[in-house]
Amino acid sequence: MAHRFRQRLRAGGLLVGTIVTLGSPEVAEILTSVGFDWLFIDAEHGPFEAPEIQKVLQGAGSKMPCLVRVLASEEPSIKKALDVGAAGIIAPMVNSHKQAKRVVRLSKYAPLGTRGVGLGRAQGYGLRFQEYVDRANEDVAVVIQAEHIEAVENIEAIVQVAGIDAVLVGPYDLSASLDRLGDVSHPDVVSAIEHVTEVCQGAGIPLGMFGVSAEAVRPYIERGYTLIVAGVDTMILGEAASQLLARIKA
């Protein structure tokens, strides 16, 4: 992959992306032209099946790395996301060493894993099959989400799994698992995030964070987080439209 996203991620450079929930290739094309480093395609909460994911990837183009947050950390979701050409996957709700190991195994071809062999967009519809297979294990990024208190409690074991390229903290689901839904600044949530931060940084694992605004993610960038997800396409559209209308009416 020409963008070498996994290599850049593991090297520790700052990579700023945003969430795509709209199944429109034009939206991905616009966000690509803005200059984001990567796009987060949300197939967990967004209305995406494999054909819609592929269209969004085509809109983003081959130079824009897109990671797909899969519907579930299971074989069909992971396999389809990678076969339509994702630069990597984001696995939600990974709460144990066993789950993390399974996600990596499903994302890698033999001998490193058990990823099924197909002929999709990623493989050039068969025309670049060997070229893709030769590079996939090296190029495909595997990001897991720590977004539950169980993941926090097991993070020392999780980071020992070979093949994990980054841990993306999900502050809102994490707050819900602590019975503090949406209160991401509550001391219990902050303490849990700090524990994940310390363990991952101690193990040399890149960290990611989502925030709805630049102000929300800036403290984490200062803390050393490098895989940044800022905003959501629908919120960006809605907020820009609201500001435009307010300026006109003022």
C-alpha cells in the first residue's frame, strides 16, 4: 500500500482522522481533499455493509488510508472489510488477551493467522493477488479498542499480543461501563484512561483517542497519543451549516 499507514502508525507520527458514518463516496472524497491523514469508517454504528464500505473506499482513493471499525470482532466482518480494500481494521470491545489474539489472527494470512483467501478489490480483483498477499501481513493495520472497564483491567495482558498496532480508547463506552454514561471527565473514567495510557506507553504501543472537537483531543496529543479521531462527518456538516445560518440571520 503506497500510503504505508501501518508503518507510519508504528513509527509514532501524529495521524489525524475523522469518522465517516455516511455511506457516500462524495463525503469521503471531500474529507480526503481537506487533508486528513486517515479516515475512520464506522461500520459498527454506521449503516455500512461491504458494498457501501467499498464505495466509500473508492471515493477516498488509493492514497487515503481508511480503517474500518468492524461490526463485530468476528471473521466475516474482518474478512469483508479487508477484502474490499481497507488499510486496516478497528476492533470494538476487545476486553481480553484471548479476544485480542483472535482479532490479530483473523486479520493476518497464514502463517501468522487464519485470514481467508479471496479475490476482491484489495487483491485487484485477482489481477494483483500475489502482490497483495505478499505485503498484506506487513501492511494491514490492526487497532483494538479499549472501551470497557474489563479492557482496562486486562490491558497488561492485551498489550502482550503480537500484532496489535495501536490501542484506541473509547471514552464514551468506557464511561458507560463505569455507570457514568457520557461523563468522560469523571475521576473514575479519567483514572481508567490514565491506567491504559501508562501501560500502553510502557509497552511501546501507540495510543488513539476519539474526541468530538479539537479541544477534546488536544490534551491527549500533548500526552503522547498519536492516532487521533476528531469529529464525525454528520456533526461537521451540521455544525458548519448551523454556523452559516446563524451568521446570515445575525
